[in-house]
Amino acid sequence: MSKIITFAFNTKYKEQIQETFSFEQLGINEQLPSDEMKKQIDQLFENWVCDRLNLSYSIVIEEEDL
């Protein structure tokens, strides 16, 4: 039996948005170490939320020249 995961979020503009997926649908290997699995799930959740809210963003990391 495959594991399932439910993504959900609330905003002040919309009631709860929720969707359930199997690990197989998301392409997650159930045998991964838990830290790697968490990284993948976090990234998939972030993409899912941005898609539902039609968001785009960027993160810029700069190094100072010494």
C-alpha cells in the first residue's frame, strides 16, 4: 500500500485549499532517508502553494568579496 500525503493551506482571502497525493503521484521514493524525503516534500509543497496562489518569487544570496 502506497503512502499518501495531504497538502493544505489557509489564507485570509480563501478558505482552506487542500489536495491529497500518493507518494507515487509525486515521484517520491518511499525508501529515501527521512531527511531527504522531507527536503523533497518541502520543495513539492512550496511549488504546489505557489501554483495555487499564482505566486512567483526569488531568493538572492550574495557573497561579500573580502
